[in-house]
Amino acid sequence: KLLCPDPALEKPLAQLAWNVINDSARTTVCLRFSPEAICCAAISMAARSLGLPLPTKPPWWEIFDVSKDDVDQVCGVMVDLYGRTKAKYVHLKGQRPTAAALRAAPSSGPLVSGDEAAQPRTTGDMTPDQRAAVGEVAPGLDTAAPPPRSGPVGAANG
């Protein structure tokens, strides 16, 4: 009620802000910013879309102990999200192939040349013993994942 003097806009403001908060789960903002900063950005974006001016004297986001820079950064991430082209639904005709048919299907290309035995292309194709031998490699990365931490999260390893 402090941010929305028009009672007719309270529910639309709350709903639009809630939609932005839900959409923020599709980004990394929850890892990078406080929940208060995400909520302030959602309120800001919702108010802007409704043409509702928010108070700047005193700055309304300071009530939540959030900096204007954080609000602007979260808004920027959300604007980028909303600017992406939407995924298109593609209906696949016919029946789904069975697991046996997929295993029997030829691969997209040779795994190795000559008479060498076929080797797995990714760690996802490896057995647990093979993954342990080479170190787990994250998809798309050339380096092995770091060893798991011991002790409580954030504790200094000494």
C-alpha cells in the first residue's frame, strides 16, 4: 500500500511482480542477488509496465536495504530474458522409438578410426569406473571437476 496509492492497481501490481519473480527462476539472479533485490526489481518492472510511478524521495528500495545498482542489474537480466526468442513447439509425428531401436541406430559418426575399439565420447557414455579413472568432466568443459569439499559449506580448509 505504501508503493501503490491506487487500490485498483494493487492486485495487478502484485500479480505482475509475482510473475517476474517466477520468471527470475529461469536465470541466475537467485545465485547472484539477495531475495530483496530480486523482489525490488520485480516491483520496479511491474510498476513500470503499469505506468505507476514509484517514490524516489526517499528511495523506496532503501526500505528493503537494497542498492539501486542491484535493482537495475536484476532488471537488466530480466529484460534480457524477456527479449529472447520464444521456444517453438514442434510436434513429432509417429511413435516414439523404443530404447532398443535407439541402441541399434547408427551413431552420428565414427567414434574412432581403424580397428580400435569404440571409446565413449563423453563422461555420460562412460561407466562409473571409467569416469573415476579420468575424473568427472562437466559437459562442455575441458577440465575435470574439482574434488568435492569436505566439512561444512564455507568452512576454511586447513
